[in-house]
Amino acid sequence: MRYKNVNIFKPEAINPKDNELPIFVGERRLAISLPRDPDAKEAYDHFYQSIGTFIEKVPNAPARNAVSKLYERRIIFLGRDVTIPAKTGIIGSYLINKTKFAGVILDTVELEIDAESGETSNIDSCFYASYFEFLRAASAIHSARIKEDRRFHEYLIKYLFYIYLRLIGVNVNLNTKQKDLLNILCSYFFYRFLVGIQHQLAKETVYKTIPKDFQKEVDSLVSRLEKYTGMRDIFKGLVDFRLTSESPPALMIKALSRFKPTVFYALTSSLDYLISVAVVSKYPMGILRNVAVSNELQSSIEEFMIPLINQVKFDTTAVKSL
């Protein structure tokens, strides 16, 4: 099977800093098998037959409606990191040609797809991975709108809060004040590293949501966060805020063990990844089962994204022309 790297596509809305994160370095190594190649045609025909059958069986829901758009346009592509034979936790990627969505790539190794035949016993995960990457693409295309919507931010911060509460609170009962501190920490990291604003503005944004007397009380703690440089530093923040006695490395290992690499990467990388995990984990996708927190909350996040998905413009010829 021949593979071609398609990183010629350059989304206009991607934060340049995100490109340096390990997960995006891994994504850039993904190469696809082109559907027009004679040795790939049979595999694609078989794969599309399987996913088409699955779509017919799955209950009517936003996931079905979204993946149907990809299926009908035949812009679900098979690919892999040809430099690494083993699983890496990266389930795929998406393709945007400037501002138009050109398709998703599913990692055949991670999702257990036979690249030669197109057969898989994991078609449900392929379906949900396609939705996952479509959500990421819609988030990237509409990033400006997403970053301006404070109500939507509240949903995402609440989701983060529940995830990190689960991480540190399995054998620890946080009191009300500690939960307030965790919410401040999640809010700060959300605005600074996912929305992408500077320390002082992130701090001011968070302070708008808490009483003034509490602002004074936590100011010395929040000031410590200025030294951090990325979302992964939230594990250090949990220690700085005295929410756990475990070390940052121990917390990272626990998160990797409990949530698995795909989720760990998603929670510590970019806004599009967070949105996709928050939505798709409400569905029965095995690798995301440990981060389902509240169907009501996650459905609210999904409902916000549905109009953005429906507004996406497609480029169905970009990959076919390669």
C-alpha cells in the first residue's frame, strides 16, 4: 500500500504554538492511502460498505448526522504513521484547505483497520473517531466564534473541573473551598492555554466569576501560575493549589494510566481536542469511556457545536486531486 503525506493543507485558524505540541508533531507524520490508487480502491470500497452499514444501524443522533456528511462525500481517509508500527494514542487527524473542510484521516493502526482489505472488527470506533475529527475541524474553522462565547466556556470549564476532580478525588474528598480552588485553576488554564490569552488577562477573566474577598485570598496562588507554559502544567498547578499531596509526575502517570494516551493528549493539548473529547465521550466509544461525566453537560456542549458543523463548507476535490 502506498502512502502520501498530505500536510500541504494549512488551516488559517490554527494556533502556531499548538503545532509544537507532541500530539500535533505525531499528527503531521500521518500519511494517507489515496482512494484513486488501484491498490487502495478495494480497501476503501470495503471500508465504506462497513461504515455505511453501521450508519444505518446507529440511532439517529448528531453523531450519525455528522458522519453521514463525511460518508456521502467520501472524505473519510485511511492513513497511518509510517515511521512507527505500534499504536501511539493518535486516532487520526483532519484536513482543512484554508477554511474548507477536506476530510478526516483515520489511523489504521490505532483503530485496527486492515489497510490492505479495509476490514475492521472495530467499525464502531471508526465511526466515532470520524465524528471526533469532524468536531475538531469545525472547532478549528470556527475558533474565533468559540473563543468569544463565555457561556460555552462555562460548559467546557465545568467539564474540565469534573475530569480533574475525578483524577484527584477518587480517594480524596475535597471540601467546598478546595472545589472552588479547582474551578479557578481549571478556568485559568482554560483561558490561558486553550483560548490563548496572556496571564494577566486570564487572571482578570477568572476573577470576574468569583467574589472580591476570595480574589484577595487566592491572588498569591494564582500569581504562581504565570511561570507555566502549557496545558500539561496543570498537574503542577494542582500541587501549587494544595489540592493533592502527589507529585506532578505521579499525577501525570495516574492520568495516563486512568484515561489512556488518547484522552491524556486531548486534555493537555488544544481547544479542538477538548471539545471533541467532551462531546464524543458521551457516546459508546471504548477509549473514551473513562471521561464521560454528565450526559446533560456534554449534550449542551454538543448542541453548541451542531450549528457550527452544519455551517462547515467542504472541499471534496483537494485530496482527490493529489
